[in-house]
Amino acid sequence: MLDKNGIAKRIAREVKDGYYVNLGIGIPTLVANFVRNDIEVEFQSENGVLGMGPFPFEGEEDADVINAGKQTITSLPGASFFDSAMSFSMIRGQHVDLTILGAMEVAENGDIANWKIPGKMVKGMGGAMDLVASAENIIVAMMHTNRAGASKLLKTCSLPLTGVGCVKKIVTNMAVIEVTPQGFKLLERAPGISVEDIKNATEGHLIVESDVPEMEL
């Protein structure tokens, strides 16, 4: 089973040379730490940064350089900083090649819920709705089950939706899953995790074809 860094490391393999990538709050922010050194990628943060690098080492943080989750970050040579209007012009104008988000729930048709739990105070949806409405390639980074052990990959989302039918792929601590018109399709399983384990942890319809390989990290 993968930890958060393992999930980020696997997602980093989906990042291609020349991509502009938006990293959401949580696990997605770790992806920048694992991208191959032989490719050029521009990481964008919706608060107005293009050219984010890995997280800074302890003692080297600059409190004025942060991502959308208010974590201190580094900037690569050539990075630029701008206002939110410019940032959302990039997002809404579909200039981002890949969006990586966290989620509380994903439905088998690609619906995503990642902004609100009823009864809990939140500041607002933020840029999540813009990202899922504008991006053509959305990968979700999440745990397969919640703390109570219930599946987060569902037939239908129970929480308020952020976007409808938009998720393309999901990487969890247990598996890599593609969202298809027929439901969740199991592509890879995490080290030490069996297909049966994944079936038992997935409420939505899971398609399993032949031998499912163990993911490479």
C-alpha cells in the first residue's frame, strides 16, 4: 500500500515534457518533488505562480512565496508571479495541460466532490470549480477509503459536487484506476495489494481485465 509520497510519485509518471500542470491542495503538491529531471514542466498555482519547484528545505523557506494551500514553495529559474485574474485566465482559457486534485469522493462516471462536507465550515469552493470545468485531463490523488474504512470510489457521490463527469484517472494508496463510460477500470495495483483487496474497497462498478500489474514507482 502506498503512502502520500508514493501516490505523488506514481502520478509524477503521468507528467510529460512541456506540460503546464496545476497542483491542487494536499497530496498533489508533492508531485513536484518527483518529476523526472530530464523533462521540463511548468507547475502553476492558482494564487498566481508559474514555475513552482519542490518544497524548500527546512530553514530555507520564504514566507512570501506560497502555493494555493499557503505552503511555502520554491520557484525555478524563469518563474513568474501574477494576480489571480491572470491565473484564472490561464485556467479558464484551457492553457493548463494537466490538473491534479485531491478529492473526498469520486463517482464511477467521473463526478468529483472535493470542496465541502455539509455541516462543516469552509471558506468557499475556491478555484476547484474552475479547474474541473476547464481542464481536459484531470487526475485525482486520494486515499481509497475514508478513516472509517468506507470506499471513496462510489456509484454516486453523496457530497456536494465540484464537477460532473470530468475525472479521467485516479491514483489511490491501493490502485491506479481509469474512469471509463462503463465505470472504474483497474489499471495497476499498489505493492502488496491484491485485486480482491481493491474490489472490496471500491463501491462503484470496477472493471478488471486479465492480470493487473503491480505499479512501478
